[in-house]
Amino acid sequence: MRFVRFISFFAFLIVLTGCQPSSPEVATTKPSPTVEPVTTPAVAASPTPGELKTTPSGFQFQDSQIGIGPRPLLGQNVKVAYVGKFPDGHKFDGGVVDFTIGETGIIKGWNWGVGGNSKEGIDAMRVGGKRKIVVPPQLGYGDKPYSTIPANSTLVFELELLRINSKAF
């Protein structure tokens, strides 16, 4: 019985000393944090409301409210509320419209303004988002007049992405 106690005590001492650090020195320095490099795209999409951005083509956009819903994909049909104005503030149109991202029946500036354009650095809007876009003539109606819009007009739109109506093709 004494032998069992001795072995138990000896095993206990081995376990206890095994828990001790092997050297009396204890690390007192914390590892220094690593700094991750930050990369900035040539034309950053508008991640926060407020800043008016201009792309290489002259298209301008400004998010006044970032939506929390999904982003539309090429081929998806969306519902957008809009107000169209000339740069002087004169309203020429407004309402709610459904259109398909990427279709040719809508001006290119709308496709870029709602659906985004990665080459120009424009993120697609999110459902619930509001964005102001300034569409230069070459991304609008160009050199052709349209309804009350004269040829070669720069157009300003206030857009709100209300919902995505369909799945992408």
C-alpha cells in the first residue's frame, strides 16, 4: 500500500512539474500586429453616402442612401422610382418603371446607374438604395432629341431601387 502511495505521489509531482514553464523566463512581449496593405480602385464605388464620383466616361453618381437588399444581376428585371431633371433643375419626367438590367431599350446611363459597371468602377445599387446619377449625352439619348429632351443633353436622375422583380437568365 505504501508503494502505491509513493508511486501516486511521484506521478503527481511529475504532472505538477510538467505544468511549470521549462525556463524561468516568461514571454512578456506581445506579437506586433501586422498591417494589411490597403488597395484603392481607380474609381471607387460609393460605399458610403455623400460623395459624388466621376468615372472615366464622365458618368457621375452619388449614393444618398445605401440599400440593405440584394444587388440586381444582368438580366434581372427591376422596379425603379425616378425623377429626371436637366442640370438646371427643370424636371422633365418622373414615375416608377420596370426594366431589365442590360437591355438595350433603356439608356446606358440607367443600366450603369442601377446595375453597375465594373470597368467604370460603379457598384450595382442595392434594393432600398437611392442614387443620383448625372448622365452625359453619350450615355443618354446622344445627338437625337427624345420627347422634351433636346439632343446632346446631360441628364440628372434621382433613382430609388424598389425591388428586383425576377431572377437573372
